[in-house]
Amino acid sequence: MAATNLPTNAQAQGGIGVTVPHTEHDEHHHDEHHEQHWLFKYVFSQDHKVIAKQFLITGIFWAILGGTLSSLFRLQLGWPESTFEWLSPFLGRWIEAGKLNPEFYLALVTMHGTIMVFFVLTAGLSGTFSNFLIPLQVGARDMASGFMNMLSYWFFFLSSIIMFTSLFLETGPASAGWTIYPPLSALPQAIPGSGMGMTMWLVSMALFIVSQLLGGVNYITTVINLRTRGMSMGKLPLTIWAFFLTAILGLLSFPVLFSAALLLIFDRSFGTSFFLSDIYIAGQALNHQGGSPILFQHLFWFLGHPEVYIVIMPAMGMVSEILATNARKPIFGYRAMIGSLLGISLLSFVVWAHHMFVTGMNPFLGSVFMFLTLIIAVPSAVKTFNWLATLWRGNIRFTTAMLFSIGFVSLFISGGLTGIILGNAALDIQMHNTYFVVAHFHLVMGSSAFFGLFAGVYHWFPKMFGRMMDEKLGYIHFWLTFLGVYLVFLPMHYVGIAGFPRRYYAWTGFDAFSQFADMNKFISIAAILAFFGQFIFIFNFFYSIFRGRRATENPWNSTTLEWTTPIVPGHGNWPGAIPAVYRWPYDYSKPGAAEDFIPQNVPYSQTQSSNLPYERDTAE
Amino acid sequence: MIALGILLVLVLLLVVFGLLFRLQILTSIFSGSFTRDIGMSNRVNAILMLVFLIVGGAAFAWSFVDSYDKMNPPIASVHGYEMERLFWTTMIVIGIVFVLTQILLFWYSYKYQHQEGRRAFFFPHNNKIEIIWTVIPAIVMAALVFAGWKEWTKITGPAPKDAVVVEVMGKQFNWLVRYPGRDMKLGVVNYRLIDATNEFGFDLTDKNALDDFTAGEVHVPKGHPVLLKIRSRDVLHAVYMPHFRVQMYAVPGMPTKFWFTPTKTTDEMRAQLGKPDFNYELACNQICGRGHFAMKLNIVVDEPDDYVAWFAQQKSFSEQNPDVLAGFKQKTNKLVENEAAAPAAAAVVTPAANASL
């Protein structure tokens, strides 16, 4: 792909804009496209749009599974005294005498976390939209390396297969929590899930990291090298800035997780002692000495914290884009938005130990990380205020994508603010590992990132499949989910302030955690209903692929380049030359303009009536 | 049979929903609203935004007030009160921001809903506003960091010299408790010496360990600083005592600590809560396996006199387990004998070995 890509880009330097000179090279390009075997067109495709859909559909599969797991453990938490005999046809021997096996409960929370964080919100969200939007919005025929991009998906696929298979092991999948802290994750004597289940978890994650790196290198290279003529970094849509910085974060932090996984594999299989020391377990003193479980946590969170920004930044980018489009207003403070993304990206590397205030780490280190952590609230606050200012005096169309974007902002505020409490080392002493933390991150990175994902799917569905998703079903889906999320996670804060520890199979043994049994039941009911609400989306998604209303080229009257392609862009994206870019992506409702949007590829020479004093064509 | 029935009902329901959905699409095609860009639904959604703000906000306020008493575990330590103050101060700060931003978000969504013929206000940026709302959060954050930092350094600072020392050791799936005995010094423990009787791994060749005693629950005196030493002998655990606002990991191979001053005896707390069987509890708060949710240890806060009396009654581990002590003696004797049997080495080693005993 790279080979055909560069010449066409170069050729775009010549004839630009509306006229479409069909050169020989283009003909050649298209012939190639038609001859493709279906296997290479739909399965082992190197087309970024097909790969994006592969990521999306795999992500949807994982999301259903992750949601199902959460419904199972919410049943246990809501009704700790009940028997679940009726589940034994599905769960088999994990139901023991009508009770959910406590080790299986831990496996459920572990796999729910792993699946949601990595497989859905990293691969499914960033994988889908970075792939789909980067070439389309920067004006490239495809990714820098289509082949590597294809590999990225198939490594993810392989990793998925391994993780999925591990669910059916006799000893159960990994059960040491999604953070897999050793020694629990290192010793099968400690929990059966740390046997084969953990081995498969580590292998799967190693492949997953390979997939992330292959994808990340590609995203970065494409953004840097394959922008169309006139598309300077200062004219990139905020989506691209977000994907670009996300990829950089991933590229710099995932290898550290890989090293942690590798050392853990050594400890598990080859008798080394990186993370293990002074352990007496199952009637035996182990020979490991001198290792530190805390070292693992440093390595894990060195990825783990940037990871939450890897999850949320693509959502931020898409929400910025969708809010501006549907408020028919430029995003407020475009440069501040880029600046805050940069600030978040930088700071995200130096806050990791706020997950470790009470691990026994030196208190001075705790002070430093508290300081750095609370600073990160500043760029996040700037983003929020800018989103609000974007809505102010807009002319808002409530498309489903817009609803989810507004929902995103609301959830991001609600979840983000409690981070100010958790980032405070003194307060974290009480709140650490309680349901306050669970509520916090489910709002700010779980639910908001999901809302970003939904917003993205509803918004770009017409470009993906050439059809529209049903709006009415979308509205129902949004309101159910929005309400559901708040009903689940707001009361969860109360449970957390009361000090309820997370990853507890039941709290009934403690006097301190004896209140809130009704609240937990309520949360469970809300969670399970909200989960079932998602099937409305699934139905809408698959139904609309085949039977949805046909889309037009630019159904949302948007300004970015992807909407200048045909309704369903083929391999290569633009049938003719790639359009050049003359202006920033947010010329909405510009005074003096004929319409309330001016696409990026319209030269200033054609919009004399709306040009601002300093606006002249520089891309000639 | 019932399962089959439920399945059938579900399938029928899905079919009904499917038909309704088709019907709705067909009617919207005939009425023309199918292809209309912005219809009634825009207005409905805008109103729902406002409804969500008002009804949701009211429900949140009500549920918060309703649960307020339940969500505040009673406080029983000196730093707990200060932490509580810092927590609710921060909550008020973020609460104000929460209320303001959510109101603006939903109000703007309602107010600036699409209107035919209106154009949005082209307002790409304003440096002054942006500087203001960057600087204000920065100042607020700085204040919160400072308050938190002061509290944090106070809590994590060195324990007073006269603090009562208690050691807890986490294991799958319960807690072991050890006191230093009359000499106020904890003896050496070694994980390789652990067995069914010597669960702590006491090294009884260390004379500091001889008067150390274990206990089934933690006793601490009211109004006196307590230094909790924390160990784990297998996987990670965490000591979590919600009433004392204490939390610290138990890490195998790396002893940790936390000090606090209890302010209310168990009896006082029972009277205050009106719960005669109330106990202070220590819970494990780091996932550690099957029994994680049941790793409970009771803490008893005594009046200082009662504590001293309780302490005096305890029998040391070595006294309670004479055969373990004898085992250690035998081992050391054998060591000495072996050294005596090797005369060449004995001359150098024996005095040193004896000295270390």
C-alpha cells in the first residue's frame, strides 16, 4: 500500500479540489482493487476501513461478554444470600451447591476488567476509530503500512482467541484482579486461576501489546507523513490530535507492561525472584528471596495510568468533533484543546504511583505523586469548560451521537471530580480499593469512554456502511444507558464512602459493611437493566448495516475530509485526487458564509464574503 | 419446562418489538418525517435534557441526604477527624463545580436547541476567558494539594517513641497478631521457620522473641499512639480499619507500618451507636484469593488500665509452646556440638557462636 500511496499523494500536489483528473496511476490503483479475492477484501484486508470494522465488531463481541460477566457478579453482590442453581446450566461446576464459587467470582471481576479495559476500550475504541478516521481525516489513501495494520488486527485476534479460550479452563481464567499483582498472580497454590489461566492471560497480553505497537507506529507515521496538501498540524481535526497522542502514549508505555509481564513469566516459570520474596504458602517455604511485589506495581502502573488516558483521549477527540458539528459552532479554544491534550499526555506519565499511596511506598514519593496527580486536573478542567463554551449559543441538533457526546461530558465531569479526592494521598488512605474508586473510574473512564465509542459509532456509521442508524432506537438507547449509568454509579459512591472494599464476594461477614444491602440490590438491578438496554444498540447496529436508511455523502453537514469521499469510499478513499486543505476543521456558522459550514477543502478564494482579515489561501 | 416457557415469551416479545419497529419506520416514511432533517424529536430531546437535570438532580440530592448517615462510618482515631474534615471540604469544592457545570451543560443543551433560521454564534476562542479558567482550577488544586500534603506528612510521619507496638501478619485467609512482650522488643521472625504451630515463624534463638506473645484479636489502649507493624507471609493483603481511617498493604518480604491514636474504647463506641455487639474490625483490602472477603480481625480498644491488665495476663509464645522452644534449644545445642566435634574450626567459631546466643 505504501508504494501506491506515496505517488498518489504526490500527484495530489498537482490537480486539486473539485476537478478529478483520472491519471493512469489511479486507473491502475482501481484495477487492483477490483481483482481482489474476497478473502483479502473482507478478511485479510489491508484497507484501513475494513480493519476498523473488524476491530469494531470484535470489540462489540468482547463488550457483550464483558457486560455478561459483570451481570453475573452483580447478581452475587445484590443477592449474596441467594442460590443461583438456575445458572448451573451455563456455569457448570462454578456453581457449587447453588452458590457461586468465590474463586470464580474473582475470575469474573478479573476478566471483566481485562476485557473492558484492553479488549473493548483500547482495541475496540482506539483500534476502530484511529484506523477508520486517521487516513480519512488527514487525507491519505490508507495507513502508512497497510500490511502492518492488518497484522495489528490479527495479533489482536489471536490474543482474543487465547483470552477467550482461557475462560473455559478447568482451573478457571486469571483471577488475581485485572492488575494481576504478584505474588497472587504468580503462585497457582494461592489461587487456581494463577495456573494455566494466568499463563494464557500473559501470552494473550503479550500478543495484544504487539498489536498495539504495530497499530501505534502506523497511526503516528500516517499522521506525520501522509497528511494531504495544506493539512498542517494546526489544521488537524481534534480527533486526529487525540488519536495521535494516544498512539504515542501507547507506544511509550505498553512496552513497560510487556517487561512486567515478561518478568512475571520468569518468576512463574523459571524460578527467578523479581517480584517474590519470603513466601510461605501451602505448607511450604518457597526459595524466592529478594524480589519486590511493589516493583511490579510500579511497572504495571507505568502503563496502567497512561492506559486510562489511552482509553479516554480518543473519546475526548471524537466528542469535541461531534459537539462542534452538532452545535453548529467551532469548538471553543481549538489551540487550548490541543494544549490540554498535550498536557494530559505528558502528565499521564508521571502520576502512576497515585495507585500505590498505601502500598508501603516511601511517603515522600507519595507527596510528589499527589502533587503531579492533582495538576492533571487542570487540563481536564480546561477541556470541560471548552466543551461547555462550545454549546453556549449554539444551534444544537440532537442526533444520537450528539446525545452521547453531551452524556460523555456529564459523566466525565462526575467521574473526574472524584479523582481530586482519590489523588489526594491523605484521603486515599481511607478510599483506596473501596467502591469509591470503582465508582470513580467506571464513570470517568469506563462509562465516558463507552459514551465516546457510542457517539463515534452513531456519527461515523454512515461513512462506514453507507446507511444511517435508526435515530429513534438511538434515542431510547441513549436515555436508557445514561439513566442506567447514573443509577449504577452514583449510589456506588455512597457505598464507597462507607468503606466497602472492592473485589469482595460478600460483605455479610462484617459489621462495618452491614448497611447498604438494599443499595447493592438496587445497583445490581440498574446494572443488569442497563446491560440489557445495550441490545437495542446491537440490534440497531446490525439491522442498519443491511436495512438502514441510505446515507448521503455528508449527512451531518460536517467540515472534515472524510465527508468529501463517496458515500461508501472504496480502497484508496477518494476516486480521484485527494482534496487539499485550506482551512481549520471548525468553520461552522461563520458570519457571512452562505451555509452554516465550510468544509476544509474549500479555498478561501471561494468564500470571500466570510473570510476574516488574516485568512488567505496559503496552500496554492 | 419453565425455562422453555420463559424463552418462548422472550422470543415472542422480541418479535413484537421487531414488528413495532418496522411499523414505526413505515409510518414515518408515509408521514414524511423519515427524511426530515430536524423534527419534533429534537425538541423532545432538549426537554428531556432539562427534565434529566431537574428530576435527576433532585433524586441525587434526596438519595444523598437519605444515605448520609449510613455512608459515614463513625470515627475512632485522632487523624480520622482531620481526614474527615479534609474529605468533606474537598467534597464541597468539587460539589460546587459539579453542580455548576452540570447545570450549564444541561441548561445550554436545552436553551440552545436548534431553531429554524437561527445561526450559532461564531466564537472560536477568547484568550482572557481561557486564561481565567486555567488559572482558577490551578489555584484551587494548589490549595488542595497543600492541605493534603500537610495531612499526609503528619499521618505518615514517624510514630512517637512511646507508641504501643502491635504486629499483624496477613496470610490466606486470616490475620495473626503478635505483641513484643515485656521487653517491648519484637523478636526476629523468619518465614522458613513457619509451620503449623509456629505460624509466625518465631526464631526462638533470638532472646527478644522469647517473651513475644500472639493474640486472637488486637487490643490497644485508648488515647495512646499505636504503631501497627504489618507483614504478610504469602500474597499481598492490606490492613484496612475503616473506623480508624487506617489502610496499609501487607507485603511479603517488605514489612510496612502505620501509626494512629484511638480515641474511643469499644464500649464507648457501642454506647454511642447503641449497638451492644459492635466491634472495631480489620478487613483485608487487597485481593488475596478465595477467602479474601472473610479475612476479618476484631480490634478492641480498651481503657489504658484495662489494656495493661490484659497485657499482663498474656502468656508468651515460648511459654505456651515448650516443645517448640525445646526444638530450638536442641538445634542450637547440636550446632554447638557439631562445632565442638570439629576442633580445627571450633577454636575460631565457638566463641562467636556462643556470643550470638
